[in-house]
Amino acid sequence: MKAAIVEKPEVLVVRDIPLPEMGEYDALCEILWGATCSGTDTHIIAGCFHIPVAYPTVLGHESVGRVIEVGARVRNFRVGDIITRVGTPPVGEYSVNWGGFAEFGLACDHWAAREDDRPTEEWRGSRWNQHVPSGIDPASATMIITWRETLSYITRMGFGAGASLLVIGSGGNGLSFAAHGVNLGASSVAMIGNAQREKTARAAGVADYFDYKAENLKTAIKEAYPEGFDFIIDAVGKQGLLDAALPHAKDGGTVTIYGVDDYGSCLINPVHARGSFTYSDRGYDEEEAHEQVVSFIQQGKLDAGLWLDLAHPFPLECICDAFEAVVQRKCVKALVQISENPD
């Protein structure tokens, strides 16, 4: 089967690799679609991911697959089911991160494995394999992964109805946090981002948009929000971004760094804040947010078309072009067609 392989930093190619071997709790899936991720994929390609990577590695974690065969102990997947975050396991000389840009992959029936008292380490990491209900376009469903991660994260921060939110960053994650803020009943959502993304951000529900290059940025935000924000999320993770935004946090507010650009080297100076604040680092769990994300999609509150150009996917063999389109800001995230017949 064909797969997108990062052979070494800065070298992304499509190669033939062995098919994955199915276990008794596994469902073999044809992977239909995948979406690029600037938080993981691009850093792995660049060789600067904050988690150690063993090259060569199969890329991709925002994938959707269709079940074509099930193992002997599978009880919760059926042939034809559409499943999120399908990927190939390590195969041959190739590691995986997380193996979603491949023609075939596995989904684990973690429900059955748990019921059968299998060791936790055998199924815990597969809880992201969840059903996509009929009526949700599989190509659009690639966004479920980003939406689950960010919804779980912002909910764990304690965000709720009536709170104000400032998002730093107008990429896929930043736009997701903004949309979730709106859907969770924010009193207001503002964003600091690239001027080219303002229209998209406003379509996602952002009320006030600030160009990160503006000379009067700090003053403009202070004038628009003199009382500050209850929550501030740095969705980029570059040094200095959250520190510069601390004066905009309300006394008693909550701030966090979600982005990983400068992972482990970002510093904040508490004296820049107007009072006390909480730094939140509660992580996320995709499984816990799956049903809520599906509900938002079904209610029309999350539209994948704001993130993806659904009409112009990139074929797997052109995946380098897909990542270049993201770098050139031609799209927020690029959609990759992996199967020749995804419909």
C-alpha cells in the first residue's frame, strides 16, 4: 500500500509499505481522507516536534477510514462503518506518527477489549477510534479530530457560558477554539491573527479581530476590552505571545499555551498581569468530546468548509503540495484524498 513517509527531516515522500496485520480486536479499514495538521505534521516534517520521532515514519493523525474486515473478537464495528483516526501501526522499518496518511489502517474495538478485561495499554490509545454517524460527510469528518482535541481542552479549562475569550492565532486550532467559545455561549470572542484570516474568523463567530502586525495592537485590544478577558488561549505557542497578552487577562482569569511552535521554551512574567491568574494545563481527551462535537456538526454549528477546501482535495501522491498550500496560507488545513474511491 502507499503511504506518506517522512524519511528524515525535510524529506516527505510517498512510498509502498507492507499492509498492516489485523489482530482479533482490530478492524481493517480503507483510509478515505486525511487532513494536514500544523501542530504535529509540519513539526515532524521539519524535524522539530517536541516528542522524539524515529525516522522514517508514517505521517498523519487526522484520518477517516471505512471498515472492510473485522477481527474475531470485534463486536462494535461493522463492515462499511466510518471511523475516525484510523492509521497503520508500525510496519517493517517504519515507525508511525500516527500512520493516518496510508491507504489502509486499523481501528481497535476498544469497547470490546475493555469489556474482555484486556490490559489497558492494549486499548487505551485507541479510544480515538469512534464512529462517524451517517449523514456526516466523511471528508468533512476529518475535522472531528481537531475539534475534539480543542473542545476537550477548552472545556477542561473551565470555559462556559458568559465567559469572554481571546484566542491568539488564526490557524486551524485557533479557529476551532473560537468556534467552540461561541458554541459554548461566550459573551464575546476576539482573536489576534493574520489579516488574511479575518473573514474566516468572523464566519467562525469571532466578534473582534486584531491583526497581529498592527503597531497599536495592545492599545486597540485594551480600548475594545477595557475589562480584559476571562480566558486567553495561545494557539500558536511562540515565545512571547502569551506574555504579551497577559495584561489583557482579567484579575482571576485563566490563560494557557496550546500551540507547540516553541514548546518548552515559552516564558511568562506574572508582573505583566493586572492581577492574579490561573495557568491551565489540563490537556485533552478526544473520546470525552466526541459526542458533543458530533452534536455540534449535526446542529450546523461546526462547518468544515471554513477550515478545508472540500471541493479541491489533494491526492495522496501530491501531499507535499498540500503542505505547501498550508504554508502559503492558501487554505487553513489541506484535505488529502487517500482512497481512489472514497464515496
